[in-house]
Amino acid sequence: MGKIKIIWDFRGPNGKNTAIHHEKHIKEFFEMEKKTLINSGVETLNEFHHMAFAVVLKTDLEQIKLALKPNRGQISK
């Protein structure tokens, strides 16, 4: 089955803390909705740009996009 990495971008001096906090809410959503969360985390792109991400099944993508409104996504291996 295909996997998609959905991404939320956070910028500014508090971006890292916001991304870490957002990941907690991502995990809560998947637990409440009983959806498969393949992986999640936080990545630092530079000092002022951080992102929270979730790797999800392609079959769940539309429902998750509507509920969580990610900024972008990419195909994941």
C-alpha cells in the first residue's frame, strides 16, 4: 500500500517548540480516530524553519487532510 508523508511547517524563533507540540496532537488524533500512523516526528530545516510530519496510508489521506490541514505532502517509501 502507498504511503504519504504529510507535513506542517512552523517558522520563527518558537517554531521548534510549536512543531514538537503539534506532533503530540497528531498522535492524539490518530489514536482517537483509530487510523494507522506509520511514523511521526519533527525535523529541523534551519534555525527558523521546523516541521512536524506524519507518514500515513494513502487510503486514509483524504480524511486526514480534511481534518488536520497539512501544509504539504510527499510520497514516502
